[in-house]
Amino acid sequence: MRCVIARFPFDLIKSEVEQSMSGVQPEPVTSGSVVIGPHTYPVKQVGEVITKQDRRDFTEVEVARALTRLGFVCRQAAVPTRSAVPSWAEPA
């Protein structure tokens, strides 16, 4: 599938993405994530591996859109709920 990430065209194939990520240790997920095989990777980590570009060169949305079109499951970052805020940090 042809897609554009950081203004550069890429021809991505699902099996090639899976092969590129095999053997790559997943980093802790702090934002959007994608499930590839048995692992959950941060979207930016996958984008860096498949495009060979610096993570600052593309957005999470660009990569997640491409991966979703390939058939991978992408998840957005969890938004902290009100209960996640410590009681001492709440406004008076």
C-alpha cells in the first residue's frame, strides 16, 4: 500500500512491517500504540523502524493511519481520568 509519511512516499506491505518489527524490543507505551504480532509497540517506534526517519520528522497520526489501513490494530493514548489526579493536586 502506498502512503505518505513526513512528506515522503512509502510502499508498505503488512508482512514486511511484521518482519521489520520482529526481534525489536517494545518500548514502554506512553502514547498511541499498535499491536503487531504478540507485542504492543508505541506508534512512533514502529514509524521510526519502517521509515528509517527520526521520530520528530513525522506525526503519530500519519503512522497510525497507514498502519490501520494495513490492517493493524492501533489504539489512542489513554486520557487520564479525574480520579487519576491526586487529591492534593485538585483545585480548592
